[in-house]
Amino acid sequence: MKIENSVTQMLGIDFPLIMAPMFLVSNTAMIKAAMAQGIAGTFPSLNYRKEGELEAVLDELNAFCKENPGKGTYGINLIVQKTNPLFQKHLDVCIAKKVPFFITSLGSPKETIERAHAYGAKVFCDVTNLTHAKKAYQAGCDGFIAVGQGAGGHAGNNPLSVLIPALLRDFPDKPVIGAGGMARGDGLLSVMAIGGEGVSVGTLFIASTEAQVGEAYKAEVLKAGMDDIVMSDRISGTPSTIINTPFAKKIGYNQNFIERFLSRNKTTRKYFKMLVQLRGIKRIEKSLKPGNYNSLFIAGKSVEFISEVLPVATIIERFKNETFEAFTNLTSKIKN
């Protein structure tokens, strides 16, 4: 089953599906399984923060690509915000290893785009509104990841039904990939119906056998519904979606007056946000350890449709089948 459009041609994939980058969830087994199914598997560079880790992972993935030509692709998500102390180091590593595909988030993508384009890599930029999109466009991005309501992690405020057509109206020469609330193939069809050319799906893959996050995380994803997902700015300083666990309720969802002041003040905001992000990373890491009850689990609204843990290959195959079934059902109802 194949779909051909500018995104599949640009990335060298058979089907316009991206396994979204997930902090402390994405791993090489998941990425390889995604590529084997002809899609793009991505991961955040911040999953690998120890010396030499990122280089080793990229060597492994590049070797897999060489041994399995034509089997999808992989990409890296870079937090390009100044508050990411590892951005420059990780970018240098990625460029040296010739990563084929980048997704940038939360800052200026200019340097990443310029250096990636020097050897032919593609760069898509996460955007939640037209202001962000204009900056990415002017920097020369290859396309947009439209992050809408319901996305896991740093979600946007705008529904994809508005955000995607608005992006295509203002930047008609750039392909758009929809992200947020996608757990079924009919979601891809809906995105394509409004002009998008693919989807980025994350939460669905937390409930995969290859995801090494522990049974507690997976159990919460299976148990949660869409109303159990809440927005919090206490994890990274930027609003992000999490499962409403008892610990999430205990620490609250919003920064207090002093925290808001420190995060907005020109003198303190960079260093305070770095501190908040470091604290958030440690909290999430602790949440993934067995027996920990102070749980913070990142997930999107698509938990509503997740009811079992399956291999990545099965998840992707089901997603493809759902897409074509939805297309058949829709066309059967349209009469000339």
C-alpha cells in the first residue's frame, strides 16, 4: 500500500506517516521497525545526553539504512531554543553523521536549515500558528509540522482543520504534515482532505512492544481517555500535554506568580527555563522507573483510541488499512 505525494517523495518513504519524536520513549528498535514498514521514524536528540550516545545511535541507524535501502527513513528532532544547552553539540553531531531528516522545535531553525541543506537533508519545522510558520518559512524550511490541539507534548491551541488550510493559504509552496490527535488511519485521510500531505503520530506508539518505558506508562495510556489529558507548563516551561495522574494534580498545572515572572523577565528567563526543563527531565525520568508513584506521563488526546499494546509493525499496518478503508467508505458515499 503506497501513497505518493511531495512528502513521500521528499523523504523517500512509501506512506506519509511519521513516527513522532517522543522524549524518553523513542528508541532505535522503534525507529528500525518504522523504517522497515516504509515510513519515517524520528526521535529527540535529547534522549541521548551522555557523551558518545548520540553518535553511537546515528552510526547504528546509518548502518541499518545502508543494509536496507529503500526501507523508509529516520530523522531527529532538535530543540533549537537557546535554553537547550546541548543544541549546538547535537547539531554538530547530526551534521557530521549526515542525518537525512530534521524536525525543529521551539526556536529559530535558521542554522539547522542552512547546515542540513548543505548536504541535501530536509528540515520540517514544528509550528503552532502563522507567526511561527512565517519565521520558519523565511529561514528556508522544507515544510511544516502543524502541531494542533490534542498533540502529545508541546501541543498547539489551534485545531488542524483551521491551522492546516491557513498554512497552505499563506505558504502554498510548502507541504504540511498534521500532528495532534492522530491514532487512526481516518485521521490521515481527514488531513489529506484539507490539503495536508501526511501525519505525525506519537502517542499511539507508546503502546508498542518495542517502547521500553515500563508497564506503568503503557497502562496509563491504555486506561486514559481524551478527558484525562491536561495541559501543564510545569514540565518544561512551555505548555505540554500530560496524563492527569495524582502527582500531576498534586504539583499543579500552572506556574506560580514568581515562576511566571522569572520565565518572562529578559534577564532571568533563559536560565530559569533551563532550570525548569532540567527539573522536568528528572521528574519524567523518575516516572519511568519501576515502583515510582510520582508519575508524570506525556501523552496526547489520541489515548482515547488506544486499547492494547502491539508491535510497531502491526500498529503501522493497521493504520495503513484504516486509511484505505476510510477512503473506500468515503468515496462510496460521494455521488456525481
